[in-house]
Amino acid sequence: MNNIDFLELIKFESQEIDHLFKKASIEGKGTSQEVSDRREDAFHTFLQKFFPFPYRIAKGNIIDSFQRRSQSIDGLILNPCHPHTVSAKKKHSIIFADGVDAAIELKPTLNQKKEIHRSLQQIQSVKKLRRQKFGLLEWTKKYDPEYIETAKQIPSIIFCNNSYSDLNKLFTTIVQYYVDNNIKWREQFDMIVINNRGILYNCRKNMYVNFKKEHEGLFFKKYDSQTLAVFLMWLNKFPQCDPRIGEPVLQFYYKEEIENASTDLELNKKLIDIG
């Protein structure tokens, strides 16, 4: 399979997520929990294809060794080092921060202020946790202390299938919430993925998202049908709980163009001072 084949395959995965989310709304109509469960199952199935066993995909709240607990998160990528804390009902009875590689909050649509605020609160609850175990080999490279602090936090993402047609509404709602509640950078999301559209990045020096050639702040990159592929790329970039042996397989199957997508610089000017 060459690069083009891989990216074409991911386009179909993106379309399938869109299809299954819409199908869940019909199949589970009248019971919001049923709709939510079906969407989560579809998303978990997708993640399991690219993070197969011994990785595991889970849902629930996370605890750290400092007695802090997050809110429930829809999609958690558990590192192979995470204990097999699965109950008879195939649900994790406990999820440890030191075994979580990434936290993904799933939303069908981000176009209501209440739902956006709730998503930001859920991500903040994850960002308050600290891992004592993190996948940086400090003796191989001199890391900035601030980046080591970042590696102790769990990469946190909001994934939605749709949002406002005018993304200014999403951006201003986020900015206003963070400003009004004085939410510091370390407790903010790393990225918001909008399926088939693009990614809203929260770019900071020594944070997980750091485009060195571009200024800091929130900015949106348009990827259209390749959005899901870029999302997978980032999931493979984040430092894991245990240091990797070798490079992630997927990194060899990306075209450089998907990282060079167009950026909305006008929106950057409006949002650069957030946080």
C-alpha cells in the first residue's frame, strides 16, 4: 500500500464515522444514552484498527496517584502497560492516568454553547491530572523542564463530526469561556478535530502542539477529507506512557502536504492572546 492508498482508505473511514453517527441518531432515537453508546462504539472500533491489542480503548473517568479524578471521557487510549482492570461486564473498573496515552472527548456536533462549555470542562478535568510515568528518555535529549511538565499531562482532544458553518462562533465561545473562567494554558485542550473539515490547534511553546514557525495561540488548519489522517498522525506523535521502541508505523505513510494545509491567519490575530 502506498501513501495515496493509505490516505484514500482513511477518507473512507472518515465517511464511515459520519455515516455511523447519523445512523446512531436514527437507531437510538428517543433514548439519548442509546444514541451516545452507538456513536462511541463506532468511534472505538475505528481507534482499535489503528491502536490494536495490546493497546486498549476504554471509556470512563481517570484517577492519578495524587488522588485526583477526571470526569468521564468517551475515548481513552490505554497503553499496553495499563493493568487489565476489566470487569465481568467488559468495562474498566479503574483507569490509571499513568497508563493513558490520550483522552478524546466525543461530540456529534459542537454548535451549542452549553455543549461546548461541557466539553471544555471535561478536558480541563483531564488536564488537572499528572502522570508520574511518561515516555520521554531524558538521557537521550535535554528536554525543557516545561515540556517535561507537559509530558506528565495526558494529551486531550475533542472530536466532533460537525460544528458551526461559521467557525468564528466556535472560536469566540471557547475564548470567552476561557477568559471568563481564567483557565490557564495547562488546563486547556490540545486540539479540536472536526471530521472532514480540519483541526483547531491550541499551540504553545513546550506544549504538545507547537508549530515553531507559527505564532502561539488558537488557530485552525483546513484538511477537509484528510482531517482524520492528520488526527491519527498526531495520536502517534504524542509521547506515550512507556517509551516507544522504534518509530510508529504510520509515520511512513503520510504526505508532507497534509501538514502544510492552509491556515486561517485572520482568525489567529483575533485569538492569539487567549489564555
